[in-house]
Amino acid sequence: MASGGRRPRSREQHGNPAAAPDLWLVMLGAGVAAIAGFFLLPKGGLAQNLVYNAIGVVFGLCMLAGVRLHRPRRPALWYWFAAGQFASVAGDVVWEIYEYVLHQEPFPSPADVFYLGTYPLLAVGLVLLVRDRRGRDLAGLIDAAIVATGLGLVFWVFLLHPVAAAEADSTLAQVIATAYPVADVLLLAILARLFTAAGTRGATGRLLGVAALLLLVADVAYTYMAQYATYDAGDPVDGLWLMSYVVWGVAALHPSMASPGIRHATGRPQVGIRRLTVLTASSLLAPGMLFLPGMTTRPGDWIAAAAGAVVLFLLVALRMSGFVTQVQRQAGQLERLAMQDELTGLGNRRHLETHLRAAWASQPRPSIALLDLNGFKHVNDHLGHQAGDRLLIEVAHRLAGAVGDTAAAFRMGGDEFAVVLPGAGDEPALAVVNRIVEALRQPVRLGEHELLTGAGLGLARGSDTDEPFEALRRADVAMYAAKQSGEESCWYDAGLDRLASEEARVGAELRTALDTGQLRLVYQPIVELPHGRPVAAEALIRWQHPERGLINPDGFVPVAERNGLIVEVGAWALREACRQAARWQAELGPDAPQRVSVNVSARQLVRPGLVGVVAAALADSGLAPGRLTIEVTETAVFDAGPAAATLQALRGIGVGIALDDFGTGHSSLTLLRTVPATVLKVDKSFVDDLTSGRRAVIPIALIEIADGLGMTAVAEGVETAEQAAELYRLGYRFAQGYHFGRPAETLPALRTSSAA
């Protein structure tokens, strides 16, 4: 083995998952076994040298084989590693020719050309490995410079300077001897960059780092032994070089070698405890070395240590400035995230509140508009939440375009948005509102669906209050007033607060009424034409208020619809109507109403559990399902979906289904096919036409449709004998209205007829 140089070891990278996944483990085991065999051979003998060279050649070929097996994305770096390993083996071969053939041990020799040539080849491969990343990593580069400077100074003091200052036979020998530790410093700098780069290394990347580190440790150990002790071929340091050979080759056989580089990490290197410890230790090396014994008597080393301390101080200062900049940048990003709606990119509620506080500190104060999309729940229920999100994004885009630079739009949450309008009078604010309304009138295309969406806008003037959040509350009140009235926009006035207060009071009292038994059911007869015999009854709810007397549904049902209490009220009505129908049946026998009808709201239909509520009411009362009819408006089931599914389930247990007020809502013949209705109730407005001189085209068409579909037609709102006679002439056999009886808590004995 060479005594004047050492064998450089080559590096390689990983491979592609196409090869046998355990081949690298097999070769790793074989390499360790070969190294063990190397130390069993006679120390310093030819056999030991030949085994040494064979290991280098075999694992250099492993790198080439890995390229062919795994087809890496960047094969060039593997060729550089292989070239470096083969150059090291070539240096060993040249040295052994001198030693065993020519019986010479010259220094320098042609072998040193190959040994030293190994380092640039490996360095190119390592640089390609480090650069196999995306994005800039200035922080990682500074960290590498701190580590390389600190450790490089140690190299200078203990290895590089003593080697350079040592006596040599010639200038060339001096240069060659110094070139080895210089090459190691280059290797150290590249390794520092490799291990401080932002991102994660795969298995192959880690193996390559281990191989390069083994090479560096072996070189440093050899240089130290050559300078301060003795080195003989076959010493343990040869095991480090050989293990470096093996790990280079094994890295190329690993399945991950196709992409061995550093995987890009979003963000910057994380300064964990290990990194911080390494950086701290490296930055303290230079000033620490100034206090080594005898340092002041070695001017060259002292100057190098002082210069290193200055460089490290500047690098640390640069790194700290990077920390500060990063913290400031991240603080700005966090502030933007805290103030921005993630989905739409508009300002969020927190941003709105901050904006309002600032706006109220100056004059004129702005007006505020709140808007809530119409039918957004339907989009989510029927097209999915992804479609709902796309709708919100499109609405936000239109809002931003409509308000322009004269106003600011925000998303409050859900489908609710806010706009801070110009404050110089109503005219500029209304101009923006008109643009918003016009923008939202345009259909929104979501895949195969074209949606017509609108919104109710509530407006409040900032000049009317000193509190920004009071203006926001007023806009909210006005928005709900707009939605209830069907208007596109509504300005706040004090009367809306009174209405809201009244609604809140009614809601609270209705809760008490439900708990204390103040609600009543009255029944209106459904009769058979022409003789007017009652055959069924419709249950209608009333509220017997302790102070205001009897309240009709119009005075409390809309409130119950809005606050959700309608679900409990409706469940109570179902139970009570079933119990009453069962009592009639028990008391009146064949004269009892054949059916009882109960109105169910749209909100009840879409809430889970209605079928269970109906089934429980029937079971508790003992009423047969066929004696109960559920009445729904066509508007409640126009969109099909959950409401239609609920009706199908009710029909499945034998309950009748009636379409109430047919012809006044979203009338559609398709509805008659999708809803399992058994009864069609013709609205009073069409009955009125019969005696007002208008043609009876619609009543005629509806009775024909009902007969054709096998449904029972019931004419509602019959108030005169003339209307009843005309309906009978047109084919109607069932009717209800004040002409036959007003709603009452009790009914006279009824005689049954065919189903109604």
C-alpha cells in the first residue's frame, strides 16, 4: 500500500425501484465480509492490496450497474462518483507497481495524480447532489459556511499548517503533501452544505453522506498519523476507506437512487436543537482556539484564528439578520392569514372589524351592506359542498369586481358577505349596491349546472351611530327584513328593530305556549260533492294566548319557521291530530272522518326523523296509517332531494300525501311524477275564477290531470253554492271552504265516503 498518498474513495447515489429491492443489502453484507477478510490477510502483503483494489473495483462497478438498473433522473452525478472511485483504485494500482514491481516508494509519484484527481471528481458529484433541489436556501448556505469555517480552522491549525510547514525534499513534494488536506477541506465544505441544506434526504442521500463522511474521517486520520505518528498498510484506517468504497456502491443499488438529491422543503431550514448546537460549537471554535496554549507564539495560527473569528462573527450576524427578516416576513404572513378568508381571498370578519374601527375614526363614516345568498343550502345539499365552495368563490370574485376601489368586500362566514360602502351620502353607496345586485343576477355556471343566485342586502348608514358594530347589527337586521319581504335590498330604520324585537318576543312566548299547552288544533271539514257530506278533516293550528286571545297561524308560524321551533310545533300537531282522529273513530264509528290531514312545513321535511315522528304518532294513538294525510306545499318539495325522499318514505308506510295550494308555487308537471301524492288540492284563487267571469281552463286542466294520474282532487276555498255547483259540473267530487264549515275544535257526526 502507498505510504505517501491514500486511496480516495468514490461516491454514488441511489437507484430506481425497478431493481431487486434487497440487492443493496446483499452487497452491503458482502462488502462488510470482504473488509473483514481483508484484515485476516497478512498485513501489508500483496494479497491484502489486491483485495483492497478488488473491493474498490467491484463497488465502483456497482455504481454503473445501479445506473443501468434504476435509470436515475440525473445519471451524470453517478458517473462522476464512479470516475472518482476508479481514479482512487488506479492510484493504488500505480503505487503497487512501484512497490512490488519496481521496488520503489517515491513521493511524489504518478499515483498522487490519480489520488488527488479523485477529489475533484467526487466534488463535482457531491455538488450536483446538493444542487438537486428547487428554490434558494441562503440560510442553509450560511449555516454550511459557519460549520466549514469553524472546522476548517481546526484543519488549518492541526493538519494543514503543520503539513505545509514540514520540511520536504522538493517544492513539488511540499505542494503535493499540502494538497491532500486542502482537498479534505474542500470535502468538508461540501459535506457541511449537504448536511445543512433545507429539505429531507432519502435513503440514498443519507448513504452518500455516510460514504463521504467515512472518506473524510479516513483522510483526517491518515493525515494525523502521517504527521504525528506512523501509518502502515493494513492499519484500521484502511477499513474506513474500504467502508467508504462499499457505501458508495451500495447507495447506487438502493431502490431510492433514482432521485437521490435533497427533497425540497417548503420554507427554510428548521433550527432544531441539533442544528443550533452544531452552529454554536462551530462559531465558538475560532475564538476558543485563540486561548490554546502556545497560540501566541505561532503568529500564523494566531492570525488565522483571529481572522476565522471575524469571519464567523460576520456569518453569525448575517444569519441572525436572516432570522429577523424571516420572523418579520412570517409575522406579516400570519397577519395576512388572520385577516383573510382562506376560501375566497376576501377579508374575513376580523379584518372587517379592524377596518370598521379605523373607518369610524374619520369622517364621513361609511355605510355598511350585509348580504346573504339565496338558496345556498340547496346548492350544498344537492350539488355538494365542493360546488358550494365554487359558488362562494365566484360570488366573492363578482363582489370584488362590483365594489372596485370605492368600497371593500369581506366574507363574514358561510354564505354571508359584508361591504363597507362610501360614506358621502346614500347616492354613492346605492351606486355600489346596484352594481352588486346586477352582478349577482347573472347566472353562475358550475359544471353542467347553471345557477341563478341572488341575495338579500341589508343597508345601514354609518352616520346614524357612533358605534361601528351597532351599524353592523343594523345592517344584519335590514338584511333579514329584505329576505323576508323578498326585496333585493332594504335600508335599516328603527321600525325594523321593533319588528325584530316583536319576533323575538313571539318566539319566546311560543316556546312557553308549547310547554304549557296553549296551542290548539281546529278542524275544517272536507266534503263530498254535490250533497256536501263531510268525509275528512284538515287540522289547523291556533294559539290560545293568555293575554291576546286566539292567534291565527299567520301570527306565529312564520316566526316558528325562522327560529326552527316549527319542528317541535309540527311534531305536537301530528301527535294531537292522530289522537283526535283515533278518538273520533272510537266514538263515532262509521260516521267518523275517514282521514285527517296535517300540514307539514318545508323545514320539517328536510330535517331527519320526520318519518319516525309520524310513525310514533300513529303507534301511540293507534290510528291506521291510511287514515292520515300529510299536506305539503309544492314549493316545499319543488327541489326534490331530501324532501321528496321523506315523502316517499311516508308513502311507503301507508300515509297519504297531499299537494296543498297547487298551482300557486313552482308548479311543474314533473313534480307530480317525483312526489308520491295521492291528493291534489286546487288553490282558492282558481276557484274564485269560476264565478268572476274568467274562464275555468285551469280548474278543468287540473281535474283532468288528477283523474289521469289516479289522484283525488280537492277544491279549496269554496265560499258559495254557485262555486260548489260549478265545481261539481267540471268533475270535482271533493271540496272544502267556509261554504261547508269554518274550522272548529269539534265536528258534527260525519258520514264517510270515498277517500279524500
